Amino acid sequence: MGSYYYLVSQLPSLNYGVSAAIETKDFVDLCKTFLTPKDFSLLQSCRLDPEGLQTGSLGQGYQEMPEPLGSYLLDNWRTWERALRLHLARFRLQHLKREGAHIADGPAEPMDAATVAKNAAAMESPLEAELFLDRARWVTIENLQGFDYFGRDTIYAYYLKLQLIERKQKFKVDEGFEAYQGLYASIMDAAQSRIYAGEPK
């Protein structure tokens, strides 16, 4: 596994919830310049949805275990995300009381994937649940990245994090609407309280 010092050293740092100083397209272009063809081909597997659009990658609905790719980060990320999604599906089916739906059982390992899924499924706000899941994904990617700072797994982790940041930015509209609803409700409650108290409108 070669060192990608010149690629990694010029990448701006990433922080969850903070806009990135590089766009996905520019990052991929950089990778195409610096990565070996084999390592670059694996960049396609750096997806928040590991099943993605690749036929046979994880099987229909995550029923099948993913085939190893030979990258510690990607193999473990795909295993973790598969476990998370299977547990989430199971908890949501139980919540909806849907019987007879066929879905593979979520694996016992990694244990934190099941815990994250359980906590997310218990949240009333779908938006808060999605934000919670993405924060957990960020932490998982960081934990799986390893210590080879200039290796390919660092680059794959960077790409996954970049996608999480862009996904978070898409939630801004939903966050704004939810905040508006909360503000509107508090104003209406305050107005009702004043009316009941006999204060002028």
C-alpha cells in the first residue's frame, strides 16, 4: 500500500456540521490524479449507502453479507452500515407492528451498530434521528480509519466524511422548517395564555 502524502497533505480538514472547503467533484478529481488505478476504483465503494447502485454489492436489501474489498476501512464500514440498516429496519417494523415482513436478522456484531439503531428508532423526530445516525456514522468512520495517516484508508474515510457533510447541508431546510414550527407553536401558546389571563390581544 503506497503512501499518498502529497494528496492527504493538501486536503482541508473536515469537521462534522461545518461546510467543507472542498467539493466532492474536486476531491474525486484529485484522487484520480494521485491514486493508483486499483485504489481509485475502490473509491466507488465509498458510499454512505454501501449497497448503492452496484448490482450484487450487498445483495437485495442487505440480505447478503458484502464481499470483501481488501480495504480494512471499507470492509468494516460496509459491515457496520449493513448491521445498522438491518437493525433499523427491524426496530421500525416492530414500531409499525408489521408482521410477516421478511428481513434478515441484524448481526450481533458490531454491537454499537445495534445500539445506535435502537436509540435512533426511539426518537420521535425523523430529522433528529437522521442527524443522530450521521453523527454515529462519522464517529465510526473515524474509529475505522486507523493510524496509517497517509494510506488509502485515510482517503476513503475522508470521502465518506465529505459525503456526510454534504448530506448534513441538505438537512438545513428541514432543520429550518422544524425550528419555524417550534417557534410558531411557542408564539401561539404564549398568545393563548395571554387571552386566558384576560390580557388585551
